[in-house]
Amino acid sequence: MRKLFGTDGIRGEANNYPMTPDLVLKLGQAIGIYFKRHYPKPMILIGKDTRRSCYMLEQALGAGICSVGVDVNLLGPLPTSGISYLTRGLRACAGIVISASHNPYYDNGIKIFSSDGYKLPDSEENILEHMVLEEKLDLVSGFSIGRAKRIDDAVGQYAVFLKEQFPKHLSLEGMRIVLDCANGAAYKVAPKVFTELGAEVFLLGITPDGKNINDGCGALYPEKLQQQVKLYKADIGLALDGDADRLILVDDTYEIVDGDQILALCAKSMIEHGELVDNTVVSTVMSNIGLDIAVESFKGHVVRTKVGDRYVVEKMKEIGANLGGEQSGHLIFRDCATTGDGILAALSVLKVIKDSGKKLSELKKCITLFPQVLKNFPVDRKIPLENLPKLKKTIESIESKLNSGSSKGRVLFRYSGTENLARVMIEGEDLTTIDTYMNEIVTCASEEIKALSSSNG
């Protein structure tokens, strides 16, 4: 079992293990040595979001890399997708993001991109983890020590790339947009992009102070955005998260539009224009069943993966798909990006709006979302479902009822990857019914897991 890397890099509370300066320093050394083995003259990029702890960790990481003879370019606050793009564009051997994404300010994390802009695979993370935890790493001295310098125009370079993805025959002139940057990494670049494409932009979440990232704002908390869209009579509201790899929308009727709805309307447009590879969308097991029904109605189909944008991207690479994402707002347009990009996703939606001449409230009608109930509850042990016969039988019985006649529905039972929690999701056509089923499943699961945990000591 891995001790440092999870499903999306290393993450934890800043200044507590593993996000301590001493461990991050050694991680930097391991990263530098690893890439020296594969590149004759390696150069590594480091970018970050706006948490106070990013300054501390940036210095530790950079010092570790330089201490083993590798040069570092510091990008400053920039979205995760911008760091991925510049890793490719500047021909770096790796790009490192210091961010805990949508988590509170007191957390932080580190994720690493390869030279191709994709997240480092598990096999390479395992090597780095072994180097950090098990090996004594050799340092260099004298003129062999690496240098660190700042790239002053990183925001400008990324902004140019984003604007180039929006069709030149279209303009955002005449559009009123409310933009919430979550006091995070996109607070400079996102306003620049939408303003320079001609939109009238009203801004939220652009005054980071090291503590207010994701604090009652951004993609996790779009309620204030809804109020501002109504106040300014805007055409659309855009909410990003702390590292701007997620997008949640508010339409012209002030309703929230999630990642599944964005996937559906983009898939419809791409199929109509012959742009969706194999008419295939990749999403996770958490995506609403309404997405499958909608995409099938467009003569396409949905391929599902485990939860996590990492797994979505892996599946997209495997089958050659160019559109994928999650209900949470991670959206990957692989024709021009290698990871989730909230700003790029927003531009893609705005392109559909401009091309079609329709409002977002009308475009989102291409998908009907099923009622969905989610419940987390603590468990003593994560006993596999196949070893829980009562629960398995209960789930099978409920799914049979949900899918009787022309009805559709499903049950998803899984465990958290980081906490002792079980997660249950039920989808169906009637909210009252699935609420009742949820209580039945949680009661059954809790009792059986507790009984088996006790009997096994």
C-alpha cells in the first residue's frame, strides 16, 4: 500500500506529515534525481495556487530539486491546466503543481505532470515514493547546483493559448458574464481571457489572501454566483475551484448547471459537427444516468470509469476519446488539453451558445437528470461488497425494483479512498422512493459491517 501518493498526488494538512517542508525537500531531491536519469539537461516547472502554505512548500520543493543539480522555473499562481500546458510548451521534463484543489486553505498537495502534460503514472510515483522513504539521495556541490528563476509571463502565455481555442469568427461581445475565481489560481488569467474575448465581465473571488481560497465561493459554493447572475441580469455565471480544473455554471434563469449537463450539451454539439471521436463520452460511475440516456439519444454512448479525473483521462487515452469528465465539473477536452481545465470548458460552452444562438437554459434541456441521493457513513472496516451477502442481496432487490417496467435506476456502493467511510449513491425516478431505499441500504450495511468487524476482532 502506498504511503505518500493517493489517487491525485500527495495531499494533506500543510505543515503536518506528509506536507512538511523536510519531506517536500526530499521529494524535490527525488524528483530531480529521477528526471536526471532520463534527460541529459532536465528543467522542471513549479506552479501553485494561492494558499499561504504554497510559498513555504514552493521554496522547499525548489531547494530540493536544485540541490541535486536540476534547474527550476517558478510560474507563480496558475491553474493546474496552465502548468500542464506550459510543461509541454516550454519543453520541461516535468511540471509540478502545489495545490489542494477544492480543499480548504489549510490543506495542500503536490501533483506531478510528465513532459507530455499528463499526470505521472502510478508506476513512476511508486519509484519516487520509494526514493523518498527508503533511499539516501546524493546531493551536488559547487557550480553543479541547479538554478531557480521565475517565469514572469506564464499568465500571458497561458491566456494566449486559451484564447486561441475559441473560434476566431466568434466573439463574446454583447455577453454579460459573472466569473467566480474562488480566490484561487485563476484570479489573474481567467478575467483576462474572457475580457479580451469581448465579454462584459463581473468578477467574484479575485482577491486571494492566502486563507479565503474556496471559502464560500467558487465551484463548491455557487450560491453567491446565482445571486450575482440575477443582480446583473447576466447571460451566464462561471464558477471555478481553487486550482481551476473544475467548472460549474449558472444559467440565465439562475439555475446551477453541473458537469454532467455540460458534458451532455457539449457532446450534442460535437456529434452534430462531427467532432466527437467515435461519438463517445467518458465519465465516472457517479455521473447521472440521465447522461447515458441523453448521449444515446444523440446516437452516442458513454463509457464509465472509477471516480477521479485521473481515471477518466486514462480511459480517454486508452480508447482515443476526446471528451470526458465528472459530475463535479472536471471536464477534459483532449483535443487541446491533457487534464481538466475549467476555463477551457467555459470557452467550449460559450462556443456552443454562440454557434447555436440559444441560451444556456435552453441548451441544458438536452439532458434530464434523474433524482440522486448520496449518503456517507463511518465504518470500522472496509469489507468488500462480495463479502457482505445481506447487503449484496438488498442492493440487488432494490435495483430490480428501480428497473421494473420502463423505470430506470441504480445503486452504487463504494468506500472512500482516504477515510473509513462507506459511500452510497441511489438514482431513480422518484425522490421519495429512493430516500426510503437509502435508509434500508445504510441500515443493512452498517449492521452487517459492524457484525463482521466484531466477529473478526
